[in-house]
Amino acid sequence: MTTTLDLLSPAEPATFTFDDVAIRLHPDDDVAIAKVSLAAGTTLLGLADEPSLRLRQLIPSGHKFAIREVATGRPIRRYGQVIGFAHGDIRIGDHVHVHNCGVAEFERDYAFGADVRPVALVPQAQRRQFMGYRRADGRIGTRNYIAVIGTVNCSAHVVRQIARAFTPDVLADFPNVDGVIAIAHGSGCAVRVGGEDYVLLQRTLAGIAAHPNVGGYLLVGLGCEVNQIGELVENYHLAARETPTVKRANIAIAQTHRLAPPSLAIQDAGGVRRTIEAGVDMVRALLPVVNQYVREPAPISELTVALQCGGSDGWSGVTANPVLGMASDEIVRQGGSVVLAETPEVYGAEHLLTRRAISREVGEKLIGKIRWWERHAAQHGVEIDNNPSHGNKVGGLTTIYEKSLGAVAKAGTTPLVDVLEYAEPVTRKGFSFMDTPGYDPVSVTGQVAGGCNLVVFTTGRGSCFGFKPAPSIKVVTNSATYRRLEEDMDINAGKVLEGVPMQDVANELLEYMIAVASGRPSKSEAQGIGEEEFQPWNLGGVL
């Protein structure tokens, strides 16, 4: 569909009504955002502060221009919040970006709990439902996978080969099994037993083994690695997943698996080839057991949704992220859970989260994570403001403060009930925060290991991210990217810029989330994306 915005061209200066081609997000803002690229010399009419405003430089779509003068060193505001400080006098009509805006220390008012508002929960009898897989512990999966989990990088090839043996043709007789996936990674040795990296890796692998989207699993190691299978099983009380009514022919298999999860060590099994053959046999034995799970109605209070963004642009905090925030609020209202993450990408906006903390303890735990990241960045000789990527900046984002203020919108408005360690199980209903890096694969790995059974991922530049075993839904910020990458994008939030009410797009997203949770493949799933993205957080303590 061609819109008025599509017909506008930055080739020559022209005169436009401000609201037709730009957005001011808050009365206190010093900047506005161009809906389309606007040529130098363009005149904008109808802004209350400046009835006639002339642009002094080309303003690309999604970028900022000054609607107030800002003196050198003074704060610059967007969303009514500080996004940076002027690196020189900024005049009305100037392009505001990395050449004249940067970060500096400033005080944030954490005001613990000041903005907490009670959530009006939907009565249980009225809650929306999806079709999911009920596990023995009562949790509900949105998918039913068998996972072949490597405990060390030395077994990565083997787990991949075992999983690849189970082609669609092989799985055709097991319609309730969504697939056999390889969980491979680059760690598991050269770390200290009990050290931070050891704990992070074990907690992550255990979280995948126990995940509600995993109906059965096989552990595969080398044999001599630091991350021993037996210690992983003992430390996290792992056992093979109990199944629903087991057919008599499978009783021996099921009972054996309940005692301990199936596992293999390459050195004990006689080498790579024999381990692959044995692993294929063990997964083949699991298939009829896992296939006994069938989808059944469940309330969407059983959804635990990972909130993510990647390839963000200047529209992320205007369209896709607030749209996801509205859907997040509805999930919480329905009794479900949402999990925000990426601690370096809430930096500069953390005060908006502490104001929603249900207690001072929860708020201070979040601030403790922020301080850890400040020390961590300093130890490695980097600045947290290095976070905005090349693509983020091309798309109009200037500082980490600006990026963070847009990113927190994914979490809506409900109270912050918990702050979790990386890959720590999500146990509280409502909105939680998980401490993770900003790098998407590492961050989502932690969220899914913590129990998230659905991922919603906003993007402006066009991320192709997917993740198994949890399906990933893409919400794109602008229509141009949606049209260019329609095979990869699930929801177009760019319609908000064209006049579609944001609540309508949020409703569309919620319906799509329920459909995907019930088995509809997301765009990334349909293309088979999602195994390479498993990346546990490695702090770097390699010996």
C-alpha cells in the first residue's frame, strides 16, 4: 500500500505541516523525529513552540532535529528524559546525532516503587487460552522438542550429527514431536569447577534440559571435561522427563529414563562414530515416548515471554517497543509472565524500572546489576555507551541512554516483581528483569534457559533472529523494512506511523502470539532458524 509518507522525497526543500512529517514525543522534548527523510531548507509549520521551523541539514528518516536551542553541555531530552548532552551549541533545525550529542554522568531519581500500580487481573474463568503441551510438573510448553545437549565444545559435532539424523521424513511417524535439536556451544572446559563460568554454563544447560518446550533430552560429553555430566545431573537434580500415560511397550524405556537422563561420553562409547550411532538409537527410543504429549487448552497465564530487541532504530521506542509493551501488559493482566533483559541496554533508563519495583530490595538489586556492568566495562577498557551498533546509529539512535529509554518500553507499565540472575528460573508471575549482556543470542539463551517459552523480538534494521526451543516472533518498527524483509518479519508496527491506532497493532500482536504458542510457525521457524543462536554467557575466565 502506498502512503503519503512514501510519496515524500528529500531531494528538494519544501514546506510541510509538522505533524505530517515529524513526531514530538513529549512536551519537554528538545528534539523531534523525522517520519521521512527531509531535505536541508525544508520548512515545517504548526509546531506550537516554533510556528515556522527551517531545517538546517538533511534529516534522515528516524533521525532527530532540534526544536529548541540547547547550549553546550546542557542535557538533550527525548521521551521527556535525558538522552545525552550537547557537544556544542545546538540551534533550532539542526540535525542532532553523534556529531553533537554524547553521554555524561547525571543523577537519576530511582524513587523505588513510586510508580507501582496494582494490576487488575482477569478472572481465571475469563482468561484467553492457547494450545500447549502439559508437562508432569504442570508447566506448559509451546513446542515439543527432543534436545541433544552437549556438555562441552568437544561434543558439539556429535550432538549436531545426532540431531541431523532426524529429518522430516524420519519424524513423519511422530506428529507431536516438533523436532530434534542440537544444543551445542563453545565452552565446558578450561574453567574452574564452581567458578562463575562453570555455574553459568551448568545453570543454562540445566534450564534447557528442564524447559517446558523440551519433552525429552540426551546429554553428550567427551568424558574428561571440567563440566562433567554426572555433576550437572547432581547439581541441578536432572532426570528424564516424565511422560503422560506410557504404552506398555515403552514402560522399560520410560522407567529407566526417570531414574537418570540418557547420556553418552565419547571416550567411553568408543569414539565419534559409535557415539553418534548410539545417540541416534537413544533418541529413536525417546521418540514414541515424547510423541505421547498432545496439545491441550491452557490459559495464557502459562506463557512466559522473553522481551528482546535487536537491530534497533530511531522508531523502536516509538512503534514496535511500545506495541510490545501493550501486549506485555495484557499478558501480565491475564496472569502470565514477561521477562525483560539486556542490562547494558537499560543503562540510563534504569530509574524508570526502579520506580516500578514492588520493593526497595527488588529495585536495589537492579541498581546492583547496573553498578556491576559499570565495573565490568571499566575492567575491559570499554564504555557502556559503545553499545549502540553501527546499524543503530544509521537508524537514528545516538547514545545508550536514548536506546535504553526506547528499549524499556517493551516491558509495558506493570510492576517489576523480580530481578533474576542469568538463566535463573522465572518463578514469579508478572514482569521480571533478567541480568544478561546486550548481545541478542547470549541474552535470549539466558531468558529461555530461565523458562521463557515464547520470544518476541522487535527490530528496526531487520534482525533475522530465531531461537530453538522457543519460537521467536519479529515485530518490525517501520513499513519500509517490513516490505523489504517481509519473509522474515511477523508483525508490522510501522503501521502506527501511518495512522493505525497502536492498540490495534498490539491486539494483532497478542493474537499472533497466541497462534504461535499454539503451533503456528513464526517466520524464523518456517525457515529453520534457531539452533546456531544458542550461546551461553561466557565471562571470559578461560584457563
